[in-house]
Amino acid sequence: MESEMETHVVLLSSPGLGHLTPVLELSKRLATLSNSKVTIFVVPSLSAAESQVIQSFMSLNLCRIILLPPPDISHLVHADAAVVTRIVVIMREIKPAFSSAVSALSVPPTLFIVDLFGYESMDFADQFKIPKFVYIPSHAGFLALTLYLPVLDEVVKGEYVDEKDALLIPGCRPLQLEDVVDPMLCRSDQQYLEYLNMGIKIPMADGILLNTWEELEPATLAALRDDKLWGGISKAPIYPVGPMVTTPNRPIDSNKSEMFLWLDKQPSESVLYISFGSGGILTKEQMRELALGLELSQQRFIWVVRTPVVAKSCDGSFFTVGNDCNDERLASYLPEGFLDWSNNMGLIISDWAPQVEILRHQSVGGFLSHCGWNSTLESITHGVPLIAWPLYAEQRMNATLLVEELKIAVRSKTLPSKEIVGREEIKLMVKRLMVDEEGHTMRARVKQFKLSGEKAWNHNGSSFKALAQLMR
Ligand code: UDP
């Protein structure tokens, strides 16, 4: 960049907190570190939590946020279309509005960053003759799979899940078939074709930003930069700029203070926090087993509960406004006597909780999580080990990274996205994490990663330098 003051970074975020949060955090860093003007275009979903996050970010006055009203896509997708399909179609339909809004900016953009699902808007950068970047709010292993998909698409003939062996991705751990991401489960589904397109188009960016850091995934990052392994697939430079996690800037409201008063009274690192992200829901049967497993474990907990789904659907609340899980209805979903037992041992929070504030409380010692990447990073950056309970998207891959590579999580043999995890298995996992020596070892290990994440953002840390390099 010729002069810092002339720099104007324009970012585009797709709907959903899981995408918006890392884009906002990246924008914050760009505005504060590089003294750049930053404008974020946001396609909001209907979620109340998301509106609150946007409002609170606006009050910082660091960057300008421009909301692009979500287009009506009901005539373009089936009612039961996958979340990935819906988001990609929304982002495709928003292109004309986005293009005119960017053209109307009084200060022309000098750098363009789109998130994963906004990749089709990347080419607007060519009109302004400015560099274009894609921000993947996930880890290096996920990027490797995405970039390698066009090759797999040529080589593998049938369904990926019907292959005999794990999928081999250059320089990476073999991808077990049960870990393939949702869009790869059925090749005739539109979400597969959309995901494949991402793999084809993303290498055309001038660079790829990742929400990970060098010290978290050294081997995969080194492999991705190995020209002999990846040169023929993608030459786009990779910028690991993580961990980008929410830094709460609002006081804990009085409604929630009861929960924090309760947390204050619990022994250090004794409480298991349970949440399935912004979209995860369990079946009624799974909710019952989880409640009974908790009771058998006799461990303290905070559980964010949503109205269960009748059929097997994991990401059902992603596009809904809120959940109608009031206290009376809650009782009807939980086993008899559970609320009495939990009176002393835990708290049940309906629908939504201030997750980061909870994770940073010293009484919290474990997180039973659906392994969305934001939740994963929030856990790591607060030194909290996990029970991995992957449900949808790329969460099974994330769970394997946590359990097998980083060794900071336990998981069930039963795959929660396929079958019901029984109470006995739940009890064992909770005890392994919260009581056993194994859990203590994981807690010590995750604290090392917490430190390395902090170092990555020190002056001269790897992520700090990566972002500075990108802005040069
Ligand atoms: N979240 C929260 N309270 C809740 C549930 C989720 O604050 O009760 C936040 C969480 O802190 C994270 C985001 O919502 O930042 C969820 O993102 P993630 O990538 O973990 O999962 P997704 O919702 O995209 O599946």
C-alpha cells in the first residue's frame, strides 16, 4: 500500500454468527493495527443474537457496517435445501446490491476480503484493480480439503462415503470417511456442487486468510506451502491470522447475573459448559440421554437447551429467529426428576447464553461442544478442554483435529450426527474430562495452546506478522 491513510479495506460477510464473528474480529484488527479505513458489508440473518452482535460492534465506532437486506430465495431453493446451499444462493443473489453499494462508496476500496461463502463476489476487485482475498473462518485442514476437492472429484467415482479407504490429501492426515464434510455426503446434492466451486475458485484469490495460527497446525500449514505438493493446485499465499475470537465489550446484563453469581460459588474448573452453537439442536431422545448421562456423572454443568427436533436434524435452527424453549416446555423435554437434581448441580439456560463470558469464568473446566470452529477457538483461547460432539458442516473434521492431533478433547465412539449417544457413554466422557487424570492432562495441554494463541498476536507473533504482511 502506498500510504496507510489511503487504505480502505472492504469486507463481505455471509449470514450466520459463525461467519460474522470472525469477520468482525478481523475488521477490528485491521482497523486498529493498520490504521486503515474498514467497511464491512453484512448480509444479516434473522437471528436476534446476530443483531445484538452487530449493534454492539457498531457502538465501537471502529469500522463502518453496511447491511445488505437478505434477498428472498424461496423461489430458488427447495424448502429443505441444505444450509450451505441456502447461504451460497443468498450470497449469489446479493451480488448486484453489493456491487452498486461498493461502487457508491465515497472512498474507493483498495483491498477486498470476502468470506468463504462470498467467494463469487471476489471478482469485483478486478473492476477496481485491487487485491482480493478470501477469508476462511476455519482451520488449515479444512482449507486443504476444500482446495483438494476438485482433484478428488476427478479421481473418486462414486460417493466418498462408499470408498474403501480414507481420503488422501497431500501432506495432511488421511481424512476418515466418517469425517467428510456435509456437502460431500451426497454428490448429487446442490451443496456438493457449490462446495466444489469454492474449491475451484478460491485458489484464484491473491491470498487466503485462515482463522488458525502457525503453532496450532504447523504440519498442515507447512504442507500447504510446499510447492511440490500443492503448487499444481493452489499458489495463493496463506495467511494464518488467528485466533480471532469474540472479545466481549458489553457488561453482563442483570438477567444473566444470576448465572454468574452461581458460577462464582462453584469450585475452580468444576463446571461443564454444554452448547451446540448457533444452530445445533438435539432430538428429544438425545436430550433425555444427555440429561441422564449428566445425572449419572454427578458433575456440575451449565446447559444451553433448545426445543428438540422430532426427526434427525442437526442444524435446524440456523435460519430461525429464536427458540421458544420456555421453562415450562423445557421440563416436558427432560427426564422426570432431572430438574430437581440439577437444582443443586447445574443451570439450564434456554436457547442462548453469553458463551465467551462463561468460558472465561474460572469455575468452567470443560466444554461439551458441537465443535463449530468459533466455539472450538473460544474454548482453546480460554484454556478449556472439550467433549467433542460434532453435528454438521465440517465439525466431524474439527473433532478429529481436537482429539487425535491436538489431544485436548474426548469424544464418543457413537457418532452423534448419526446415532443416539447413550447415557452410560456420556457419563464416561464427562468423568474422563472433568474428574480423571486424562482430563487434567488435556487441561494442561490446552493451556499451552492458549498461550501460543496469545503469542501469535503479540507484537512480532506469527498472526500479527501475517496480517501486517497482507497489508503491506
Ligand atoms: N454462541 C453464543 N451463545 C450460544 C450459542 C452460540 O454466544 O448460546 C456463539 C459462540 O460463542 C460462537 C458462535 O455463537 O461464537 C457459534 O459459532 P460456531 O462456529 O461455534 O458454530 P455455528 O453456530 O456456526 O455452528
